[in-house]
Amino acid sequence: MTGCKHILIAEDDSFLLSLLELQCSSLSMQTCCVENGEQLITEALSYQYDIILTDIQMPICDGIQAMQILRQLGYDRPIFAMSADSIDCEGFDCILQKPVDIDQLASLCEQTPQQPKVQLQINSELTSLFYQNLAQLSQDFTGALQQEDFVTMRQICHKIKGGAASFGLMNLSQLADRMQQRLATATPETNLVQESRQFLLILQQSGADNETA
Amino acid sequence: MRQPKILLVDDVDYSRQLLRNNIMALADTKLLKNRSYNFFNAGTATDANILFRLHQPDVVFLDIELPDQSGLELLSQFKQQKPECCIVMISGASTLENVTQSIKMGAATFIVKPFSGDKILAAMRIMEKKFYNQVTPDTI
């Protein structure tokens, strides 16, 4: 058994990605899957994984570039590469031959120490500050919506996304993320005002839930 | 031992407070070398510039999305003024361009929000490596 380690897998071939996900799950590992090097960097910087397993040839940013960027940023946790070709590249902890031998991967994961998790410290003063800020953002969003100022609305969603997740409001964070993307990519046919009103209701409800808690 | 000076730059009050609280909590639990730090807070790039010149911090936690100027521009200015300063970039959404730009300009590391205890600890450990490599024994 490898314990409940968190592994980030980057592979642009969806079939291979599903296979690796299944294999890692069978090793009692928690998996997160991405399809290119840019997503790999973002995900590795967003959460603290015990292990990264990456393909080499991927779109946007390949596995070697992604590894080098992470190493330049001081990322010191294990990064394993997988490749059908033999490669010689410093920075990877191991290079696995494709197709990946699951026993070899299991052995490597077994040897990788699980990173101690450090809890984020949030006290009542901090929580109170967060909800004051959320109330203000809710008012700002209402004003921007009345003006149909989608740029400001998008900036507000961006702030809510990061803050809400830190304070455990994962649902609100995800909705803010989705709303932000909708506001960034909407076409004229999209009913943005209606969607934004629905989001505002949820935002106001999140603040009200805290008051009644 | 000299207290490292940390400048926290974020336009959201609770983000700065959260960073400060968690750095202090890490220090209290002896996960960091120092027991105490000198903190300075800025909510805008203008304030950050003034505080940087005044205090010459060892570490800056710098949000990319600031109301009056991009954090990337500030990063460049800070590195010109004090190349050895350890700068931790923060963003709610990292793009490959932001990350590579940050590296080129000399950022030590990059945190993608939401904050977590692990991410703050990892950034502080990187800061410690740089700080203790630079500080000569006489100044400790």
C-alpha cells in the first residue's frame, strides 16, 4: 500500500490518462489529472502534491519545460517523467519507460515520503474580515450588474474565487470561477445578466448563512 | 538573530492578515528558523513602493492583481532596487505567461490562491534558503 498520497498526472492522451488514473486509484492514491504542461504548472502551484507524474510531449508546454519552470520556482517534491523515447534530462527524480510498469510506479510511490500537511490557521477575526469583504464585494457586484459592467463583475468574481476557497467555501469559489469564465468568454447571445443575477443571489446567501451561523 | 523583514502586498485586507497569521503560526510551531518577523503591509502598489524604499524588506509577498499597477511591474522595480530580495508572487489564476514572466524577472516562487498552510510553508522555506545564504555570520 502507498497510503493516501496525492499524485498529479499530466498526459495529453485521454485513454492513457484514464488508465493511469485507474492504476493510481488502485494504489490508494488520490489523483488529479491534467492534459498539458500549463495546466500542470498551475495545478502544482495550486495544491501541494506528493508526486507529479508527467508525460514529455504535450501541447502548450511540454513536460520538460513544465518541470524546469517548477524547479526554478523552488519546487522540490518528486517529479517523475514518462516517455516512450529514452531521454536524458536533469531535474526529474525518475524517468519511466512508456507504457508505465505499474509495479515500478507503485514501488517509487511507496518510497516517496508523504508530505506533512500544514493546516491553514484561520481565527474568528480573520473570518469576520473575510465576510465583511464578501459583503462589500456583493454590493460592488450589484452596482456593476446594474451598469452591466462585465469587466468589473469579472474582477469581483476573481477576488471571490481565491478568497472563498481559503475560507472553506468551495462551492462559492467554484461558482465564482465559472462566472468569471462566462464573463470573459460570453458571446452576445449569452444571457449574462440573468446568469449574473443568479450568481448574486448565491453570493448574498453565502453572506447571510454566516450571519445566521 | 536578525529579524527578517517581510512586506505583504495585497489589496485584500484579510489576505494580508491571513499570510501574517500563518507565517507567525509556522514560526510558533518551530517549522521556521526564525521565531519572529517584522511585517509591513501595503494594499496598493503606491504604498508598496514607499514601504519598499523605506524598509528594504528581505521578503515580499506580492499579489499580481493590484488596483493601481501590475504586480509584475512592481517585481521588476523591486529587483532593480534590491536584487537579493526574495519575492513570492501571488495570483488567483496563474497563466504560463505570468509564471514565466515572474521567473525571468527574478521571482523566487509563485503561489496560486487559495492559500494553504503547505503553500505558505513551502514559500517560507525557499525564503529561508535564500536569506541564510545571503546573511553573513556577523549580521546574524
